[in-house]
Amino acid sequence: MDGTLLGRDSRVSAASAEIISDLSRRGALITVATARTAATVVPLLSSTFTLPPAIVMTGVAFWNRSKEAYDSVRFISDGERRDVAEVCRQARLHPFVYVMENDRFLYVYHDGDRLSDLEQAFYDDRCRLSLKRFCLHCSVPDDRRTVLWYAMGDHEAIFAAAGELRNRSDLSVSCYYDIFDRTKAHLEIFAPGVSKASALVALKARTGADRVVVFGDNLNDLPMMEVADYAVAVDNAFDEVKAAADMVIGPNYDDSVARFICEDFEKSNWDDCGRGHRRYAFFAPGEAETLCSRGFYRYSVVGKSKVCGYIGLHLFDVRQHLRCLRYDGDVDVRRAIAFSRDNLHYFAQQHSRVGSFPALIGVGEVEADVAHGHCAEQSV
């Protein structure tokens, strides 16, 4: 989510939330694939409607938003846990160790005498979250099952520890630079086989999607990009991520991911008119995220009229500027030319007030983004 879907304030913007929620209600399956836990994913998506489970902790588990519970959790064995503890001790790292007590809550242990500045900032941002409890200056009890070991610090020490773990065990290791300070890095250690890529494959099977599109910005997104049908990098991504992508779009702070999905959704609706029902999936990371879509609806705007160009994004932009007009009962539609011969002409005749059908109202003269025969041209 960080670096792709989230903006500079580490939040989902109102515009992105509205686009994603609207597409989800129209049948798109949209979710996130992230290194975050449900403790931070839940509040970040509080204003965003999505249907499928979220991929959390880089693929350790899924978070079912409707049931408010983890499922398909992958635990680290006792032997693997001892290997991780030894490598971290040699590298002088004090990781946060995640323990899952049930299918809802995580307990996070840290046995260091004090927290570094980076660790303190991490703790301060999360210590009051409802789905996570911190136990500082404490070692993990021997009878607890761990799901994630997470360390942060100098990038040389972090990458060295990652290399040592890869050499001596089958554990899954994710290592990436801090997006705000590239002299720092983060190390995540999971059970063997855990990754965004493996979780993506599993989620694709769950949804029955035929095509998967992923969005990324950081090194931990590369495995997922390799197994996707189409990989998209944001403009603020690392050079290695851009090189691996099929396409580079705008930066994360410009709603670029949500806008790309909207455009691709509408384009697929148009291209798929008259064909059999198809299923697609979008996956976006960044500390990552996944946007998946299922079955682009061919008749998504008005009845069975053909969608001309990226009308969904066009209507969204128009609505953003004109929402205030819906409260003015004296504003009338002077002229409305239909999108198609059959549909919008009828709506224009039936709804003369702004409040009746605000998505079709424009200030002055509003022309369609793409000029096709029978496209709409409206004015107030």
C-alpha cells in the first residue's frame, strides 16, 4: 500500500477510495497485498469498499474483512525459529516477533533494552491499534507460535542478515529499502513458501480470475510481478521495479493506481462487448497492495449501451466538480445529447433537475473524453 495506493500522508485519498469503491460495487474484486498486518489495513481501508480478502504480512495470511479474521495462516516451525534467533543475534538485530494468539489478534514481542529511532517511530504509529498488542523488553514464550520476524536498521546489516538466512535455511526472506530513508532497510522472515507471489496465485484460484495485473514500487514486489499477467510500476518506484514492469504510470500521490484501474476496467468493458464473460484481477502493492477485478461488466453505464472510451473516469471527474450543484433546484438541463440512440436520450427527457441525475450534469459545455458516434455532449 505504501508507495503505490497510499499518498504522501500514508492514507488512501478520497478520490482513490471513491473510484475503488465504485468499481467494487459494479463487480470488480479489489483488495490489497501488503506487508502490513490487519491492524493497520483495517483503518486504512475504512472508507474503501472491497470484497475479496486482503493479502497481509507479505502473504503470511489472508484477512477476511467481512468475518474480521485471519485465515490460511502460515506458521514458522520451532527449528526455523531457532535459526532466525541465531542470525539476528549475530547481526545485532532485535526484531519485532509476531505471535498469533487466535484468528484475530497479534502479539508483538521485542527483547531489546531500548528502541532505535526507527523502531520507536514504528511502535508509536501502532501501539494503540485494536488488533495488535506490543510486549516490549520481553522474549517470546517458548510455547507461542510465531508467524513473522521483522527487523529494521542499517541497510548493510539488514541485507547481510538476509543473505545469511537464505544460505542456511528454507525460510522465506523479504528484504527492501525504507521508502523514506534509503540508508535504512527492512527485513521480514516468514515460513518457507510465503510470499506475495504465492498468495497472489492462491487468491487468483479463489476468484477464478483469468488475468492478473499487479502494481508495485519496492523490491519486495518483484516476485509478485513475475507471476502476474501484467505488471505496472508507479513513477516513484525503484529502478529495478520499473525495469521489471510492463508499464510505468504516474506517482503514488496522484491517485495513479486507482485511475489506471478505472481506465482499464472501462476499456475492458468496451473491448469485451458482445463476448463471453471474462474475469480479471488487479494486484497492487507498495508495502503493497492488490487490486483484483472479476468479470468486467460489459453493460456498466446505462442498460446495454456500449461504453465509449473511459467514461467511468470522465464521470468521476465531472461529479467531483459538480457535486455542489445537486442542491440547487433552479439549475436545469438545457440540452442533452444521448450516449446512445436508445438510453441517455430517454434519461435526459425524464430528468430535468440536477439532483435527479448528477452524474450526467456539467458546468458549461462538457464533452466526452473520447469522440465516438453517439457519445454524450451535455450542458447546464
